[in-house]
Amino acid sequence: MHFNFDFTAAQIIWTLTFAAQLVLLVVLLGRDRAGRFPWFTASIVLLALKLLANRLLFGRLPVLTLNAIFIAMADLGVIVGLLVLLEIARRAFRGARRRTSIAGALALLAVAIGILSVWGPWPAWKTITADSALATLRLMQLGALKGDLLVDLLSVELGFIVVLFGRRYNAGWRSHSQRIVIGLSTASLAQLAAQGIWQIIARTAAPHTQAEYDRIIGLRDKLFNGSGAVYVAVLVWWIVCLWIDEPGAAAAAVAPPEISAQSESLSLEGAELVSEGSNVEPVAAPAEWKTENEP
């Protein structure tokens, strides 16, 4: 029997990504993880909205309006992505000294900015400073592209640091903070690898025929589809890890009732002892004792 599927790889990845994001949101809200990681939850909501808007609005709005919407959402995604990294870093290194945290954050930022400065082409200064609506959109697009690259670089660096030193502070192997940052760094590594390979191909390739050009474009699609497949795997990783409680969470939830039960039993035993020894005369206060013993 021959099955004929009319879905492309991009459509399959889009469907799996959107479905996994919805399931992850259900886990975050249903397992009370959204309160602990509000910016991470907001980032998943924003990514799901971007996917849905891409499917619903593409081809139905003017090109300039559509570009303005998606560029604005991309810039917002960069800001939320930076806040997610800050949120995870603060939870992972809660026990670190403030001076050490600031020095580490500045070091990571310096390394990421250094790599960003030599990664990819930069537009001319006249193009950036031009005074027009189209130039403004180009500047916003540049900020989105470079900002997204900065978030990916910082995610990889933070994941490396958390895996090495997180156990000494507040992010052991089975903690939610470490598992979230492992997923972020994995997805960022796949994205950076796809972008880097494509830049090398685009810089060195010189197609002479339409067939060669189509082959290069097909290779680009395979690269970014592979990155999308890695992100789907990361979403599944987050779903499983965030569904499971952290080590010690169950014990912490059970401890307060046990303590209260013990305190109740102790108070009851104390009450019984008082009732049994009620015929014992109380000890006089110092003032009363002085009054009774005055000559």
C-alpha cells in the first residue's frame, strides 16, 4: 500500500512546534511553573503567537504592513529572550555573591558582544541613519537579527556556566532552572550552527545554472528545518522535565503538616501534664516573695 503525504517538512515542523508549545503552556500553567518562570512562560506565548500570525496573516496583508508586524514582534522577542536569561540566571545562581554575579554577567556579555561584532555583515552607516519609514524598518530588522543572535550566544554561554557551576549554588542537575537553560542552549546551538553553515555556503557558492541555485536553496531549507526539528525536541524535553517535580519538592510539601502535627501533639501532652499537676502550688513572683519575706 502506498501512502501519499502532501505535507512538506516545513509544514510538519510548524505543526509539531505549535502543538508542543501549547502542551508546554498547559504544563507550565497546570503544574504551577508559570509563577516561578513568568518570563519563560511569556516567551513561549510570544513564539506561539508568532507562528500563528505567520500562518494566518501571510499573503493576506500588504507586504510593508506584514513586515512591520513581524519585525516588531521579533524585536519584542529579543527583549523577552534577554529577560528569560536574566530570570534563569538569577534563579540558578541565587546563592552567589552579588559582586561575583555582576562580574560573571559582564564577562559573558563581553564575550557575546565580541563574537557578535564579527558575525555576519553589517549595513553601512548611511543606511542605518537614513530618515525614512523604510530605513526605520530596516533598523528595527537589524536590531531583531543581531539581538536574536546575541540571545543565542548568551544562551549557550549561560548553559555552559550553569552546567559547570550551577550545582554549587541553586541549580543542580535535576532542577528546573538547569533543565530550562540546557534546552535554551541546545536550541541556540542548533540555530547558530544553521546560520553559520548557511553564511559559509552563501559566501562561497556561485551557482551558474538554475538547477545549482535550486540545490543551494534546498540545502538552506534542510539546514533550517533541522534546526526546527531540534527545537521540537527541546520543547518535548521541557514538557517532560517541567512536569516532574524537582528533588525535595515533595518532601517540602509534606514537611509542614508533619511539623504541625508534632506541635499539636506536644501541646496536647503539655496540657495533660498541667491538668494532672494542677494541685501543685505556683511559684510566687519575685515581688510577692519579697513582700512575704519582709521583716
